[in-house]
Amino acid sequence: MPSAIKVPNGIVVSKVLCFLTVLAGLMMPGPVRAQFQYSVNQVAYVDAQLVAGLNLFSLPLNKETVTIRSLLERLPNGSVYSEWDPAAKQFVPVTTNANEAGWVRVDQPLWRAEAGFLRLPEARTLSFVGEPWPAICLQIWNTNSMATGVWPEYSCDNENQRISWRGAMLFRWDRHLQQFSPGVEVSGDWQPTAPKLATDEGVFIDFRSPAILNNRGRSAGSSGSPTPTATLSNPIRVADTFEFSFSSPGGGLAYAIQGRGDSTGNQWQTLLTGTTPAFGNNVLIRMPVAGRYSTFRIQSLRLLRPVRTPGRFEFQMETELGVRYEVQRTTSISSPTWVTVSTFLGTGELTTVEDPATAAESCYRVRY
């Protein structure tokens, strides 16, 4: 065990644009669809196998709320969470689930870039649901040690430029032996590839060389990404053309312009698809129209409301009438190999997708 360590006792549906004309009837162009598109986010579950004693733990999935109150409420009384204090060079208890009072400091956030010791009086399996973490920067300022849930691999400023972690020592915690495994010294860049952590595993990094202080490291690539929002704006009606625009949140993001001919129905039809440009932040859309009114929206398929129950995982998605959807799954979030587990035709309504959950972790995306 290293001497420096003291262990403790997810473009969403935008604002809709409508317009009125005095013409009768409705005519919309047919859909123009790319060969394949994917949901803009992925949803996943992870069943964390936690032992009685100490677990160097890192939150495996991202979700809207990442506080102890929402994540660790099902742990037994006497559970303790401790975070690394680089100044004191030890793990310091920050919150305890004591008696029937519940967790102290329940709003303490648990971030992927930080890991801590979770001491349990008995073994537990905790199920987490959410989205895979995007690539995360590790800020290393004026410290020579940290506990984290990611391996530092790339520079934050330039993802194509490797930075040297020469002299750093990496220590993994063996939950069953209740001790740190022998440290691994990094002699240079990660060769041939960076090591892989279990999804809920933390690692301790001891930066022994002052030359690498104040570097910033980017975690190994994640299968998830933040989902930006685009809002339609600047609507203009010119003869038989309706124009509007949206600000591009980034280049290469797939989107679809959908329309319908009434203000109350939900039978949206894809009129055109595209990807946001690499340069420039404003996308202009021109739609030929004829009719008394039409409604338009920008849509990227987003997976919603993941739920994990014994033997089952489910989520919801807005579907388009008649479109064929493929639900794909991988049982490794860090090194995904995707397989199709089901297909169905969209109904134009909110659809619930269910899948038997037998693996310790699984991640889902939808192709259409």
C-alpha cells in the first residue's frame, strides 16, 4: 500500500413554430433521410457489486441529480463515504448514514472525476441508471495525488496531443483483499492503450514528478456525450416558402425537421434530415408549403426516463409513424460492441422499450 494513502476506518425537441395561411389543404414534401441515424444519447444501467468493508467507488453513470441523497439512499445504517483530502494526504469522512437520521450532508455531489471510499457494514448490489459519462477533464492543481474514476489520457486543450504522465504511480483497490494492489509506474505515454477501470471503480494516482503538476488530463473516450439544445427562431412566411433558423450547438450533429398539418395531433412527419455544419453557428431552413396552417419542429431522437427493475431495463422515446427502429445494446460501456436486440415500427407516439436485464451492466442506443 502506498505510504501517502491513509485509508479510513445526454439536441432535444425544440420550440415548435406554427404559421397560418388562407390557402386550403396541406401539402408537405416527402422525407429525405440519411442512411442511418442514431439517438443523440445513450442510456444505461450498472449493477455495482459492493462488498462489506471498503470500496474505492466512483459514480458509474451521469444523471440529472448526482447527490448522496438521490444516489445512496438505499445503503444500510452505518455506511460512510470518505473523499480524498490532498492537503491532509488521507481520505476524510464527509458523510455518514447514521442510525435512522439518514445521510449527513445529503447534498454532497458525487462526480466522475472524483472517487472516494464507501464503507459498508454488509455487501450490497446497487443499481444505477443514467447516461454514460462524457469525456472528463482532470484538473491537477498544486497537488501531487488524487482519487478519481477515470484514467487521465489526453490533453484537454488538444485531444490529439498526448501528455506525459511519466513518474505517476497508479494504485487500484482490491475490494476482496481490502488493500491496494501494487502500484503501476507510468514510464511514458499509455502503451499500447490506457488501462481500463470497472465502471464503478475508483483509482488512486500519485503524481511524484513536479514536472507534471498543473497539467490537465482528459479521460479515455466515453460512449456518451452531452445533448445540446436547439431552438427554432426567426420565422418568415414568403409566398409558398416558410423560413426559419436555429443556432448550431456544434458541428456534425444529426437533426431532422419534422412537420404536421394540425395543431393538436401527434403524427409528425420527417421532411428533411441533415447534420450541423462544422463552421458557422446558424442553420437556415426553407420549407415549401401550401395549406391553411402547418407546424414545424426540430427533432433528434433522445432516449428518456431509464428505469432498472429486477430482470428488466426500460426507457421511452418519441417515435415517428412508420419508421423502423433498431434497439442496440452493449454489455461494456467502456469498450462497446453493439448488437441489435429488437426492432419495431414507430407509431408516432411516445413508446416504451423494454429489454431483459441479465448482465451486470448494459448500455443502449437506437438506430433508425
